[in-house]
Amino acid sequence: MVVTRRERAQVHIKNREEIAIMREAGRIVAKTHAAMRSLVRPGVSTAELDRVAEQVIRDHGAIPAFLNYPKQDAPDYPASINASINHELVHGIPSAKRILREGDIISLDVGAIYQGYVGDAAFTMGVGEIPKAVQRLLDVTERALYVGIDASVLPNETKDVALTVMRYVQSQGYSVAREYTGHGVGRNMHEEPQVPNWWPRGSRQRGWVSYKLQPGMTYAIEPMVIAGRPDLDELADKWTVVTRDRSLCAHFEHTIAITDGKPEILTLP
């Protein structure tokens, strides 16, 4: 989700029944992840990963949340997953022409709608053998996700989550994508609150809004970590986002529910 700076908006607090449905949506996403992981290898196309993902989602009574997702000044998104390779940060469009090669890394992002509620999660993995330095980028990004989850406790605010992720990633020598953010998840894939992965100085003057965490709040945390500079570009397809310096990047995401204690991860098997 693109970061927007606007006035405070209403957050939909979920009840037990709603969270139970979201847990099932998340389980379907986790099953889809497992199916794609088993297929990732040199010679496989991203179109094949998309085909299998859509089949798993539909076989479990859900609908792909990304398929035909609208965007202003762009065609509707044409696939069920985002498949972003190497320097592609997010929203890579699957294609029969995009063939995975030994040493690539691929970020796979999936959303599923089950009984009107969304599950959303992502991961990045290597294709075949990858260098240790590249594996470290993946490890740090995944750890940043869990650092953000651990910070998602009362009485924190979304600002605290963002600062925790940012400080951890920067301490490891990497950059955080600034234009894209975690987000509320529920009946819609993108709801309030926004949960950025960084927080600027002078945020109040710049219109940034921090939300106090409440039990029943549900959102996706999704650190997007870049080996080089944080500057990004959007390709001509109006969807695929790449690093401007073409440095490698990684993306991990879970949907969680805030509780009175530890947050619950909803996108687990």
C-alpha cells in the first residue's frame, strides 16, 4: 500500500467471529504459500506460480484478493499474486516469459478473500543456491517482520511499530522502502490503520498519523528492505515497483490481530 498522509480515519475493530473468519482466510494464504514454495526452482515461470496459487485459493472456497484489484490511472491488476524478482520490490506481474533462474530471489505476495474477509501475507526466497550476503538480506527482512510483530502490543502506537522496524533494519546496514506501508486488513485488503516501516522526523508537521493500538485491530506488517538506497521507480506497466539503483530487495508480511497480550498471527498454517 502506498503511504498517504491524511487526517485520522476510522479503524474497524474486529470481534471474535470476524477474527475467526480472518484466521481461516489467513490459513488459506499460508497453504498457498506452501504450494508456491514447493514449485520455486530454476526454469519455472511466474505465470505457473500464479496459476497454482489461484487454484489453491479457489479450491479452499476463497477468492484471490489481488485479481482485478483497481488502481487509479492503471489497468486492473491482472493476476492472483505479486511475483517480484531481484530488484523488483512489490507488485511484479506474473508472466509466462518471466522464468526463474539459479541465484534469483523472488518475493511472493498473496491475498485471499474468505467469507468476505481478507488474509494477506508475503515472503521472499532464493531460487536454488544464493550467496550468503543475499541470504542475509532475506534473514534480516524476515526478522524485521517479527520485530514489528513483537512491537504490536498495548500501549504502543503504530508509530512505535514503524520506529522499531526502521531502527532494526538500519542497524543491519540496509534501507527501508518509504513509499510503501503495512495496512489495516479486514473486509477490505487496504484499511486503516497504515503501519509504515519507517517514521520521519517532524512527522506531525508533515501530516503523518499514529494510531493507538487496540484489541481487535487487525493489520498487515510488511517490511520491504533494500540492500542499497531507498529510492524507487514504477515501471511502464503502472504496477511493478523497482529499486532505482537496481539493488536487491526483500519483502515479508503477516496479517496480525492485536490482543490484550501478544499479537496473534492470522496467516499461519
